[in-house]
Amino acid sequence: MASKIIFLMLIVWFGSTSIRQAVDIDELLSSMTVEEKCGQMTQVTFDVIQKTPQPSNYDENPVNITKLEETILQKNVGSILNTPYNVAQKAGTWQKIIKVIQETSAKTRLKIPCIYGLDSIHGANYIQESILFPHSISLAGSFNPGLTEKIAHITSLETRAIGVPWNFNPVLDVGRQPLWPRIFETYGEDPYLATKMGETYVRASQGNDLKNRSNVATCLKHYIGYSFPFNGKDRTPAFIPENLLRDVFLPPFEKAVLAGSPTVMVNSGEVNGIPGHANYHYLTEILKGELKFAGFVVSDWEDIKRLHYRDKLAESDEEAVRIAVMAGLDMSMVPFDFSFYDHCVNLAKKDSKFAERVDDATRRILKVKNDLGLFENSVPFEEDLKKIGAKESHDLNVEAARESIVLAQNDGLLPLNSNENKKILVAGPSGNVLRVLNGGWSYVWQGNVEKHFVNFGTQKKRTIFEEIKNLNANSEYSEGANFTHLTTFNETIEKAKNSDIIILTIGEESYCETPGNINNLMLSESQQVLANSLLELNKHVVLVYIGGRPRIITNIAKKSNAVLIGFLPGEKGSRAIAEILFGKYNPNAKLSVTYPFDANGFSTYDYKPLEVHDANKVDKLYPFGHGLSYTTFEYSNLRLNKKSIDFQESLTVTVNVKNTGQMDGKETVLLFLNDEYGSVTRPVRQLKGFEKITLNKGQSVDVSFKIDYEDLSFTNINNQRIVEAGKFNVFVNHLNDSFSVIKGTDISTVTQETLTTTMSKGCIVGYNTKMILLFNFVFVIFFKFYN
């Protein structure tokens, strides 16, 4: 009897982990026609199946059934993306869309479900009721992976609730070109920080079981080198030596692959003259070979066609398809027609090698669909709608915004005292609009439709001015200038003359991707005129910068009493800014990028020694990792547990941090290393550890970091990951120490897979896999015993 009870308990317990009968991928693949395989490799945008004209309300299902049936039943299309009419939809309408798509897929011969993908970049931003969190450039400034974990989980929860199991995120490009209009989608300029945030996002999004209705499959983008265009403009050439590529741009993808991400999206530009979608070395030899990536690779928007008409690499559209697929591409985001499908079928029927590659691609796609549980259940559950826009998610968003806003400068003016009731003027184009707090990927692609921020969401959004007025009733707003020209300039100057404090809100209009290209980093002339005129009044001025990239504010900042840098802090950013201004919250964010001093001569924090030799110097307004607090922290007693190691050993660095100020506060402790001499010149310092701590006033704590092979190594000129013997310097705040590596890597034993092998040390089998193995073992033992 006891054994029967145990058996029933096991069934109930394991059933709750969503263990279901798996589809036999090889058996399914063997039964598929060429047309069905190429259909699985084809992805179209929603425009292909949408009604025309657009429905007059957001409740009507926008799917044109005739177009849908042509897409799925005739062309065997296996994937659809994007939001209808390029605007966020109601969650309930999304469920209607997904249901009819999957019902149509179930009518196909093999009943293979469709996989739908969306760009949920800073929250589930294409769902009207969803939460708009800080963008990654801001969130990285929190230096708090715990926040990233929670935000990723909520984003996945809300995205999966509408029936979409695939998120085109995280962006793991390393943002080292400040002109680039997508830098706000990155976790900043440092590969270590980007790697930690990225792998956290992947694990939290996917959980232990992709079949779980709270989890989604992530998509790592944009593999690789996309974020470092030579001229700073989107989708333009990059020139990156492979050792630099491996040291700076590859690590976030490596760790995210190890974390289990099942899909990768390709760089829309080119590196060293080879378009990302034609780069066999990157896609097949490195990603699928060295990194052992077992998922599938999807193109970016129309980029296979662009190999022909833009890049002039392929002489025809069919040749472009052949080049991309043979390079390692598994799914084509076509996206407006079925041309890829037609070319794929023709090529597979006449080229056996291409047909083999089609089999491999289809197998990879089917595996991801199976891992997501789409063969068992592909339609959403109505009860999941209540998960979207929950109060707890909004509360988390407030905390995320607070930890993302950097106090870059303060002469003692801040925090303001709301009890003094001083007259405050909020001026500038960012002060009384909602869209600029959120930027691109906010309800629409460009994030520039103000009315959506008023009409969408489950909580009312407030501007910076509205939140300031909420804390200080004696406040008013006058724009003075927008992002392109002067507006109420004279009125603003007159109001400023009668004010005690000016909150100057400047920055950028919302944008995304290529429409956000600029020729230089200078702030618009209208904003400069406004700022300079206000500063000439000799009033107290607090500069608040809001924008997707660091535009030049040097002259304005020098004359201001305090500077806040918010970048894109999300829909709760206005509240967080007001709370920081009035001391309701003690700021603790640090910059995830170096803030440039001027439009030219830019360097990241990890520059090379010759950049500061002779007459050369590195100018920056604020360095990477910079951020002030309303309290003070004292660093002391830096110590190493060893003074020498060999390359296979590790050592521990410990430092004491004490809150010596008058407020409780949070502090991010940053550990930097410098390899003093190297066969490839080494950066002056590199981030190799960080920890965020909370200290009450007067409290102190020891913070420790472990340094090992991964932290000491770099890629040599032969693209080998090595550690060289020699002196290493350690920096924590103003403190420094050093140690020696007495034995380096034996180069004769190094392969290009050394890093991957090292990085995967300690990886364990996923929870669901372990549970299945355990269940099978217990099941066999039980029946052997019972019988």
C-alpha cells in the first residue's frame, strides 16, 4: 500500500513539472517533404496574414483567414513574427491571433505547430497592458543581476501569457560605439558586465522547463560584431580583428549559449567585408562548432535578400538563399513574401548538399518547437491574462528605475527639500512627455507615438514634471525648445527668472535602428541655445539627461549644480527621477558606458597604454562605473590570499567597505584587473568582478572576489585563449595591489575551444532533464519491486 501511495505521489509531483510525451524528431523529419521542410525554415511578418483595412478597434481579430490558410496550408510556413499593423495589441486579441494560427497549423498534414516570435525588448512591449521596464543600457547601470532576473521573468510571463513562446531578446551586442542607434538595447560597453546580465536574462526567461507557461525561448542577437560599425551608423561595416572579436564581442554569446538559449539572430551588417548572413566561419565553425550551439539560427529582417540587392554578394535571390543556408542560417525572416520558400525548395531538389543542410536546419527548428511543448499544446490559456500588468510587476519597475538612474554630478544642491517649497521650473523637451522615457520598442517600433503611452497600460504614466509637482506643488513647466527648434523660448526664460531652481530636461527624441542614425554626438542646437540661456541667469540648475545614447553635454554639465543621467529608464523613470531629486531615494546606479567629453576622440574605459602616452590623452566627461550617492563609502584593507599562482589556480581578493555617511545606501563594488605586460598589448584595466551591497550608515562589510583562468586569459594573435606569466595589478576603488602568475599556458596544447571548455566547467544537467532521469529510474524500480 505504501508503495502505491508513493507511486501516486510521484505521478502527481512529476506531472506538475510538465513532463509530457516527446515527439520523435527524426521520425517526423523522415516523413516530411522538401516543401514541408523549407516551410519550417520560412518566417513571415504578420502583414502577410493581416486584414485590410485595419479593424476600427483593438478587440477584433486582425487575421485574414484566407491569407493565413495560403501561408500555412499552401506554403507550409512554420513561423510568424511581429505585431499587427506595427502597433501593440490587447492581450486578449493576441490570444485570438495565436489560437487561429495554431488551429490552422493543426490542419496541415503533419500538424506541426507554428512558432511565433516577438521583440519583447524592455518588457512585453507589444502588449498594451504590459510593463515597460528600463532599457538595457539603463538596467546595466544598476549592476544588479537580481533585477535583470526578475524583469526577464515578468517579460517572459507576460509574453507567454498571450501565446507567444519566443522572444527576440536579449541583445548581447557590446555597446562600444556611442553613435550607434541601438546602443540603448545593449548592456553597455563592457563584455564582462554584458555577459553577466545576458546569461542571467536567458536563465530567468527560460527557467528549468521551456514548456512551462511562464517561460519563453530566448534569441541571442545580433551575432556578431553588429554593435561596432566604423562610422557609427546602423547596418554599416565593422572591422574587427578576430582576437578582439573573441575577447570583447563573443563572451556574452558564449555564456548565453551555455545558459541554454536555443536560438540566435544574425548581425544585419558585415564584419571584415563578409555580411553576417554569409559568414560560414562565424555561424558554423565558431557558433555551431566551437560553442556547440544546438539550436537554430534565424536571419534578421530581409537580410538574406539583402545579400543580393544591397551587399552585391550574390548575383540572384536564389544564390543569396544558397549562400546563407550553407553558411549556417536555419530560418529566414523573409519577411513579406514566400520567395525564400520557393528558392529553398528548388535548391534542395537539385543540390544534395543543400538538401542535407535543409534537413539539419529543420531538425533544429523542430527540436525547439518540441522543447517548448508546442506539439502538446500550442494555444494560450485565458486565465493567464491576469498575469499581465500586475501591481507587483509595476512595483518592481519602480525599483528597477530607481537603481538605473545615475547621479553623475552634485555640488551639494541635491537632494532638494520639498518642505522649503522653493519655486521650481521644469524646462526642456524631455520634461513633460512620456515617450522619451521609454524610447524605441515601446508599443510601436520607433516608440514615438505619445498617445499610446497615455492610452495603454494598467497604471497611469506620469511625466517628469508631473512627478516633480507631486512632490513640490510650487512647480511649473515651460518647454522652451523641442528636439529640433525653439518653441516657448521667451516664456521659458521669463519663468526661469522668477524661479529658485531650474530642472533642465534634455536629450533625444525616441527612435530605433536605422531611423536613429546621426552624424555626430552633439546635442541639437535648439537644446544648446535653451540650456546656455538658462545657465546665464545664474540660477541653481539640475541637468537631467534622457536619451538612448550619450549625447555631448559637457559645457552644460560644467555649469550645472547637479547632473542626473537616466538614459531610457522606462515608464516609472519619471517617478524615480523625482524621488532622487528630493532625497526620497538614495541614488546608487553607475554608468554602463563611458560618457564622452566631446564628439570625437572617444575611448572606452579599457583603453590601451599608448592612448595616454606622449601628448595623447583620454578625455571623458564621466568614466564607466561612475555614479554618486547621498552617502559616502570608505574602501580599505585590500588584500589577496596569494601573491603568486599558476594559470590553473585561483586567488581571492577581499576589500572592506564602510558606509561613512549619514544615509543608508547601496554601493556597487567594482574589481578591475590589468595584465601589465602581454604579447598582445593589454588594456589599462578590465572589469572582472562586481557586487552590489546595501549598507546602513556606519555599517561595514568585507566583499570578496575570486580570480581564475577566465579572468586572467586573453586571445593571442593566433586566436588562442591563453594566460601569460607575469605581473597582474588589482584595482578596487582607489586601492590597488598586485600578484604574479608564475606559470602561463602551454601554447602547444591550446585550441580555439579552450575558452568554451573552461567556461563550461561546473555546468550541470538542467532541472527537467535530471527529473526525467530520476522519474524513469524510480518508475523502473517501482514496477520491478511491485511485480
